[in-house]
Amino acid sequence: MSEANTMRFVRDRTSIPIPEVYNAYVDDKPGQVRVIMEFVEGTPLEKAWPEFFPEQKELSGSYPEYWGYCKAPWWPP
């Protein structure tokens, strides 16, 4: 459930493109969390990753504008 709550938090408070979470619940039979979210058109990362250059794979440095949100005063410690 924390993943769904984190996605909602980031979507509501930033301009980071996050799919909208429609519902999240614990499936009683397998005991797993299910997250129902908006479909986003595109290529799955697992298929695109092998085609990336090494520089593109350095994700922590690829999106510096997003890391600034983590230091915003409203972001939880």
C-alpha cells in the first residue's frame, strides 16, 4: 500500500509524471497488494534498457530537476 500512497503523494505535489492510482488493495487469496493505475503508453524499461548508452543508464544523474523536489520544504524528512 505504501507504493500507491507514495505515487499519489508525488503526483499531487510535483510535476513528476506519475500514473494516476485508481485503487489499491490487499488481495486476500495470495495476500499481495494490488495497485490499479492509469495505463501509460510507451516501451517498458526492461525492453528499452539494453538499447541505452551507459550514460543513459546513470539514472540518478539523468533527472536532476526531479531530485530538487526531495529537498523541498514540504517533502517529508
